[in-house]
Amino acid sequence: MKSILLPETEQAAGEIVREAAATGTTLRIIGGGSELPLQGASDLLSSRALTGITHYEPADFVVSARAGTPVSELAGELARHRQRLPFEPPDRRLFFGTRGKPTLGGVVASNRSGPRRPFVGDARAHLVGLRMVNGRGEVIRAGGHTLKNVAGLDLGRLLAGSCGSLGLLTEVSLRVEAVPETECTLAIGIECADLPLLMARARASGIRASAASCLCAATVARAELAGLPQGQPVALVRFEGRAPAVAEHVRRFRDQLTAIQDAHAMDDRASSRVWEAVRDLEAFAGRGARDTVRLAFPHDAELHMLQQAAADGEHQVQVDWCGRQAWIAGPSARSLARFESAPARLQALIDSIRDSFDPQRVFEAGMFDRAETRQEAM
Amino acid sequence: MARGRDSIGRFSGQPLASGPIVIRTLFRPRSSARPPLLRELKSVLPEGGLIAPSRRVTTYERDGLPCAGGEPLAIALPATTEQVSQIVAIARAAGVRVMPRGAGTSRCGAAIPLEHSLVISTARMKSVVAFDAQGGRIRVQPGVTNRAISEHVRAAGWFYAPDPSSRRTCTIGGNIATNSSGACALRHGVTADHLLGATAVLHDGAIVELGEHARRQSGYDLSGFLCGSEGQLALVAEATLRLEPVAEHSETVIAGFAARADALAAASAVLRAGVLPYRLEFMDWRAVAFTEALVASGYPRDAQGVLLVELQGLHADVAEDARLLSELLHGAGATSLACSPTDAELDPWAGREAIYRAVSGVGGFEALDCCVPRTQLDAALAQVEAIAAQHGMDHATVAHAGDGTLHTFVLYKTADHASADRARACADRIRSACVALDGTVSAEYGIGLGRRELLTLQFSALDLLQQRRAREAFAPGDWLNPGKVFPQ
């Protein structure tokens, strides 16, 4: 059994890393343990004991918190001021069958973002500053607490999504936004391959959606959500804002649908519930990495392939971000994954970047250690 | 604005004002090595694609910082990605450092070359490679101007959102280098939020595809990391950008306030109520006076602070937000309120957009682009007043009230070096004061040559060392745009 190291200060974290570097041992960084850590030989280093909001002034629209702060704790504090994290960080405990709480550090390090991502940006786009411990055990600060900043190199762009390959995040500062007055979701009976075109047309005509996903019939059935039509694939499109404006966007969107594309509207509470389920992959509960594959940026042809796979009844499909990512579970899911290595020069650049933070490769880091692909197993 | 020849300090002489700028020659190639190198460069470039040092090339030695650089070895004007790759490789083999250059509109000396470096200008890389009118994205070469992108796509119902004040002339390559943005960053974000993919040329000439240009996403956001790197990591040879739909309707509200603090509190009230304007701008009474003297825009001249709020969206969005906005501004103590539709006789944005012209009509100026946490904006502007008074300087301020960026113009008499020195000292004290308020020395212009020593106010030596290490991972030996950003 490998030990879990839980430093309570960033100085203590620095000492742990320096000692690992001195003894030639490796560490795998984890957050709250809400996602299954990949198997490895390293001890685990977690930011879970570094908790608490360090600065929050609602009118600044920026919040700073230690990396081990549970997302739910921060969300609660933001909600008291009618604010939220715009990128909708997911909670995948049901999917992975885990119990640890998602933390801010984990969300930023993995750049985990929910269905609002294509409309407002991902976790990375909302990161304005951070503190971290690099592979030398040095405590580094990057960015700041302002909404705009171009002083020096933006190390946050590298750290967000680096999955623990560059260092342990100890504190993050994130942009927040006001919670809109209301939301409404349209459930439309269309296939997933039709979603990208529908959303592109809507965007071009100024219709402002805030989420767009498509669930196959099997996913709809497993989701057990009230209000969703059963026995057919369903596209979900969300609108948020002040009530009269939302009503107008919904009306205009309906006008773009053909006569056979029936749309059912879900109001505030039902809408909120359905997107929580989509965000957290509830319909894939317990399937975890066993037989599920996430396809990032599938091409149109791949969306048609997913549509066919969903039609055979053996596979479960959820297409998100207007078609920019998809999950498929079932016996043939893994055959859809295409493994490609990065071109040699790009891989050399990635390795150099890792060396610049962690020259001794103290941090063992899953996908960065393997020739992983754009089709990423989860 | 002092941009006249008499105000320009020459390289190896003194810059305009005594200050921290030191331009050093990092490399001087053997004179015997020059002709073969120039011949080799010429062989891969199109006709007229190399400007040799025998001709005056002053244009390429300057940018918006009143300070001239060293005489470059040559100016290369490639037209394709492959040509960029070839000339960078040739320069690397010859031991000549490379300085990418867009339109040279930088205000901080980011586009000033060191002596004997090879300037690679994007002046001939002005093509639109592909435009996806349905998906709202465009792939361009780096020499396309910011404004030209919007003009190219407008008929199809799109525009390119990041809006630096130099957008008529600045290039997209330069925008990426400085992560450019302007007033509409509040609603639409900065350049990094719009850069979907890039084709980059590394220090040795290798071409790498990043972001959506790559078949495989690397995990690190390398195209995003190029944003704001001031050309020190790689040269961008092509970029794919996200476009925004042109709004169906737009409306601007001009609100006057008896006190600066009231105006800024009103801006906070608007945002906290969930109204997200396209632009939310603050102008102090001096900025109002300067701009109204140049172009009448209907700003209340008796107000201490003015807010300009532009709403965009469907008619329903704008109508609903305008109703709430009016209530909020009245509630926050607005002494005057005027609503101006897009087709109004007086353009409500004409004055705000003419601020640089307006202050340059008064004399020279030091322009600041500090950013502070939004709630510190009033404290920052109080510091501006106090510091300017101590230095005996006139000044004017406009601010992006939505994100806390303040553009203070510290004014001085053109060709009066003592006055210019005082303006620079005053500006640097304001920058320090903003950092002390948990802010940043630069939110838009970048660091370049002119502000590199100020970076130590914001970051520890260790923080900067880690940034340098990351830069070295891309371009070992300060090879690209040398001498910039980091304190020497």
C-alpha cells in the first residue's frame, strides 16, 4: 500500500518534493481522490489538507482558495452571493464509483469543465493566478488576482490541464460570474450527428445558448430524469438569463427547428437537474474507465459512427459541447480509440517544458508518461 | 503624444527619458560572415523579401515606445510558413538572434530590435487562409490586421472580438504576442480566449502545429501559452481564431456622477445584478474635457466621473438589460442619464475611442495600462491623483470599469526632456502603487523593453526564474525577441 502524503502548508509540500528529488523517488499528485488514480509505483501527494478560501470580494469577480478546498464548499460560499464558477466543474464520483470530494486544485490541474465550456471557456480560461510547488520543491507564484494581466509569461496556461506533471498546485485564483435569473432547457428529438450544425446555425443568428448535449436512447433511459422523452435520442439545449430574454432566445431557437423536430421545454428546476446529470455523467454511473471511452474533438464522421453504435442498443452515448467531446460505453467502445503519438518535435518540446518544472521527473503523471491520444480513456 | 524625431532617443545614446531602458548588443556576427548569410537568406525569400543593412531601416528599429533600437542585421519579409521556417533555421545556424515584428504598435518596446538581430516582419503574410462562415472561425497569416479580420467576415455576420485601441493597424501576430484585448474583454475575453490553434515556428526552424491545428491535443495549452509571450517562445505563422456573431441590437447609456467613487460603485452594482455589458467604461472629468474638445460625444462635462455602458444582444436582451441598468444607475446616484441607440446622431463612443488622439493633442504622454482588483479601482485612482499632484503632472484617466484596467495618461510638454522624465517617474510610481493594491503593472501593452525592471515589483526572483526556465524550454539562450520581458 502506497502512502498518501498530505502536507498542511506549501512549505511542507516543498520539503516532501525536495526529499523525493534527493532520494530519487517519485510522487503522483492527486486532489481529493474523486477520480480513480492511475496505477503506479509512486507515493501519492495530495493537496487535500490545504483548504480554505483565502480571498473573496464578490465585486472583484475573482475568488482565491487553497487547492484542496472542496469545489462544493466554494460553490456554497459563491452561491450565498449569487455567484458561481462559470465553467461548471463536474463531479464524477458516480461515474468512477469513488468517494473523495472534487477539489479546486484537481479541477484546475485536470482542466475539468462542464457543459458550459464552449460558451464561456474552460477552467483554464478562468484561472487568473496560482501558487504551486515545482519538481525542485520551490514555491512559485504565477499570474495574480486581477481579471486581466499580461505581465510575464502566463504559467497558468501550462499548469491548467497539466494533470500533475509540472507541480502541485497549492492555491488558485479563479474568475466567477453572477448567477443568471433563470434557465430553460429544450429537449429535442434529434440524432447526435445533427447537433453541431443546429448549434452553429443558432450561434450565427445571435441565439445565446449555454449548453448543448445529445443523449442516445439508452443514455436517456439510464439517466432516469423526469421530463425527458423516452425511447429516442434527445438533444438538450440550455438558455440562461433574465426571464423575458430567455423566452425570446427559446422562441427564436424553436423557429430554427424543422416541423418534425419536436421540442419540449424544461423550466428552471428541471433544467438545472438535467444538466447536473449530464455534467456528472450520471447515466454512466459505475461504468468508470472499465468500458467507457471519451472522444475529444470527434470529427463529423465519428459522430455518425457514434450514432450508429447507439442505434444497435448495445452502446450508450453522450455527446457534449455541441459535438466537441463524446462518451461511449459498450463492448466496442475501445475499438473507436485511435492511438497516435505526438510528432517527435512536439513531444521533445513537451518534454522540455516538463524538464523546466521538474528536471528529475519527481512527478509521475499518467497521460504525460504514456503515448496517450486524443481519444482518452477515462 | 511625443513621437517626433526630436523626442526619440537613439540607440547607444539615451532613451527619451532617463530610466531603466538599457539596450545591449548581445551578438555581433563577424563582418566576413554577413554577405554569405544575406545571400542565403535572399535565396529562400521572394523578390524584394530582404532589406539589407545598407539601406536606412529606421522604421524597423522603433515601435510605440519613444526609444530607438539597434540597427538590425537585415529585415526579412517572408510570405509563407516554409519561408519563415527556412530563414529562422538559417539565422540559427549563423548564430543570429531573431526578432519577429508585426505592425510595430507596441507601447512598451516589445518590437524594438537589438543591434545585429534579424528582424522577421510579417508585412507580407496578410492572407486569409480559410474562413468557416458557418462555424464562425477563420484561419489567417500573422500579418493580417485585427480590423481586417472583422472587415473580412462582417458580411457573413461575424466579427473578431479582441479590440485593442490600435486595431486598425496592429496585426494578429502582434495581438497573440501580447495577448491583446480592449474594452470588450469584459464580455468576450482576450486573444487567448479566441486563439483556437496555431502553426508555430520554433527557434531552430521546426514547424509545430498547436491547439486545433494539431491532430493530437498535447495536454499542455501550448498555443495559449504563446499568448502574451511577446514573441519569445516561437513565431506564429498561421492562427485559427474564433469569431463572434454581430449583435442584432446595441444601445449605449451615458451616466454622469458627482463623485468618482459613485461611478465606480454603480459599475459594480451593474455587474453584480447580472448585467454583462459589451463595454463598461469609466472616464474621469479630465478625459471627458479632452475628448469633448476634440469630438462632441454628449458626455456630461459637469460630472466628476462618467460611465459608458454598451449593451448588445437580441432586442429582447437589450431592452431587458436597459430597463434594469437604468434603475441601477439611478439608484447609484447618477446625476445624468442619456440613452443612445446605435444610429444616434452623436456617436457616444467617438470621444472614448479618440482618447489617445485627444491627449496627444495636448502634448506628450506616458500611458499606463495597470489593472487592479475591481474593488481597488477607486483607491488606485485616488493614488493617481495624489502621485500626479506630488510630481506636478497633468493627467487624465479612462478605465475598463468591468475588469479594473486603468489607462492613465500622464501628460508632459513635447520636447521638454525634464518634463518627460518627471512623467516617467510619475507613471512608474503609479504602477508601483497599483501593484501594492494587488494589481499588475500591465494588463494590455505587455512588458517589452520599457517595463522589464518593473516585473520585479510583481514577482519574486524565483517566480521569474521559473518563467525563464519555461521560456528556455522553447527557445534556449534568449534566442527569439532577445532582451525583452525579463529584468537584465
